[in-house]
Amino acid sequence: MDARGMRWFLPLWLGQSVSHLCSGLIGFALGVWVYEQTGSITRFALIALFTTLPGIVLSPFAGVLVDRWDRRRAMMLGDAGAAGCALITALLLRQGSLTAWHVCALMGVTSIFSAIHWPAFSAATTLLVPKHLLGRASGMVQLSQAIAQILAPMFAGRLLSLVRLDGVLLLGVVCYSVAIGTVLLVRMTGRVAPAAPVAGRSSILQEAREGWTYIVVRPGLLGLLIFFAIINFSIGMVQALVTPLILSMASTEVLGVVLSIAGGGMLAGSVLMSLWGGPRRRVRSILAFTLVQGGMLFAVGLVSGVTTVAIGAFFFLFCTPIVIGASQAIWQSKVAIALQGRVFAVRRMIAWSTTPLAYLLAGPMVEHIFKPLVRVMDLSAPVHEGTPAEAGPAIGLLFAALGLCTALAAVAGWFSARLQRVEEELPDAVADEMLGSSSESSTPPVEASVSRQPVA
């Protein structure tokens, strides 16, 4: 790896790795707490809904602010807001007044701060990393998320027995503070510049609309965005239901082990992506590995058992860093730097727009559609109606249907000419030397100027 080209990115990446671990600890602990308090799949899924929906809705406006602000300050604001929400949650818990709805509200506020943090971090990465290393940088980001996915369930399960939920939340506040400190360290290097000033400042709504226009006039990027919106519906369902699926068959301790194994798959894929940087034909790799994910999900749904879930989750998440890393590298190289905040925010809003819908529908689909279907098919004969174990076959059948839909979406992508040619049809938005130059100079890189009217 080009150490000189990545040196300014590494401190930022290390800090955000701590932030990812912190989020994983808090998310796992709160999810288990809510499910144990309520015993409801629908309420458990609502936590995931509130964790994403507010941030998705407000993403375009957050992206505009990121383009206007110093991106270091935007990242610090995101981490500070998340720390504040964790602290409030801990105080409510200690007072004995914390409820599932408090968790929903506070996670919703946290998602708004995340909507500011994510495009700021993505845009800062583009400034710090040379273009030919963007794939590896994306792999490193996925690597930190994989490590968090492995360690968070292991640590959270142990910490819940040692220091209880309020201790986990307070530890999260400390982790977020460490992440803020590393952003301050990067600021001292002078490498991260704020977005280029825009002549004739327009309204936030107009600038948010510009992010959407930038994508619409580029059919290849729009096709890629629609593809991810489709498969994210399946992923949202899986995220909402995998914990109830495992808990219908095993204990909380086994849940932590399975999630750690799944994180091992993501870790392996992230290491591969970090060292490899991904294939030259990124769109084809996205479609191929998504097809594998669909097959894994289909197999998990048809074959019951904790072992099958663990194996399927490992290979499903092994593909994830390659899919996300290839997509991120395409967007970072094809979108002008001065507009990346708003464009990435709109991209996030649309790509993730189906995820809250999946969270909202997950519980009702299991309870009102697939449970009755399982009874008709007599797949739940060994268990009693209304018991937690009855949910297992119903969720499995839903997973099989989602796997089939995911595979069909990947196959359809192979027949989309504009999607297949997006890398050839769209020129790179900026020259390679304008992305994270490896020069020893401490002068911040100059951002590319962009036209207010994007070209097709």
C-alpha cells in the first residue's frame, strides 16, 4: 500500500474504527434490552426503523451543510451528538424511567447526527486518499465495521453482565470522545479542507435539489442507486429479523457467537478488499457478489439450524465489503469533490429509503403472512402456536423469498446497459493528483471547481 498516500487518512480511520465499535456495543446492548423487555418482534424492528428513518429523511439537508462546513467539524458534531444521546439514555436508565419509546426517540436523534457524520467522512476520505487507493480505503472502512461486528457482540454480552446497560452506554460516551480526539489530530495536520465556497449562496433546499439533479442526469449512477435501493430492502429485513431468528433457536450467548462468526466473514472480506482494492470492473463485481449473497440468504431460509445461519451469515457478509467498497470507489471518483456532501447524502437517502420500509414491514409480515403460511405448510409442527420458537420457520421462509429476490435483482443488473457502462461512460470528476496527494507539503489540497449545471 502507498503509505505516503494513506498517511493522512490513517488517524481518521483509527478514530472512526473506535466510533464503529462504540456504535456496535450500544446497538447490540439496546437491541437485546428492548427485545427482553417487550418480547415483541414488531417493537424490536421499530428500534431499527427509528435508528435509520430520521437520518434518511434529513440526509439531503445534512449533506448541504457538510458541503458548507469544515468537514472535520461536521464529523466531530456527529460523534458529539451520538455521545450526548448515549449519555441521556444512561441517565434515564439509572432513574428507572427508560422505555422502548425513549430508546426509539434517542436513536432517531442519533441517526440525524449520523446523517451529518457519514457524508463528511466520505468526502474527507476523497480529499485524503489518492484516487487509485480509494478501493483500498473503502475496504479499510469496511474492515473497521467488521471488527466492530465481531467484537461488539462478544464485549457487549460480557459487559452487560459486568457493568449492565448503563455501563455500556457510558463506555460508549468515552469511545465517541476518543473518535473526536482523532479528528482533532487530523485537523492539526492541515490536510482536510472545507468545501469550496459557492458563489451566490442559494437556499439549503436548492442545494439539496442539486445533489439529486447531479445523479438524475447521469443514468449509470441513477441505475446503480436504484439497484442498491432494491437490495437494501432485503438487507433491512434480514437486519431486523436475524436476532429473533437466532433467539427462536438458541440463547443470547449463542446469538453473540453467531453474530461474531458473521462478523468474521465481513472481516475476511474487508481484509481482502483492503489489500486487493477490488477488481477493475467494479460494477460486475457488485452484481456477482450480490448474486452470491442472494444464494446464501436463500439457503439459510430453506435449511434451519444455528449452524446453517452462522455459515450463511459468514459468506453473506464476506461479500458485503467488496460490494460496498466497489460502489463507494465509483461514487468517490465520479462525483465532484465540492458536491460530494450533498450528492452522497441524496444517495444515502434513496439507497436507504427502502430500509425503514423493511423494518416497518418485517414484524407484520412474519406475524400475519408467513406464520399462517408456515402453519398451512405444517413446517412448525414440532412447536406450539404462539411460542417464540414458532417465529423461526416463518422468518426462515421469508429469508428464502428475500434471497430469491436479491438474486433476481443481480441478474437484472447484468442486462442494464447503462449500469454496466457507468465506469466507461462517466469521466472521473477530478484528476488523480487532486485526491490526497502524497506530497510532503502540509498545504491543504485544492478542491475541483464544478459547474452549477452538471453535464450528462
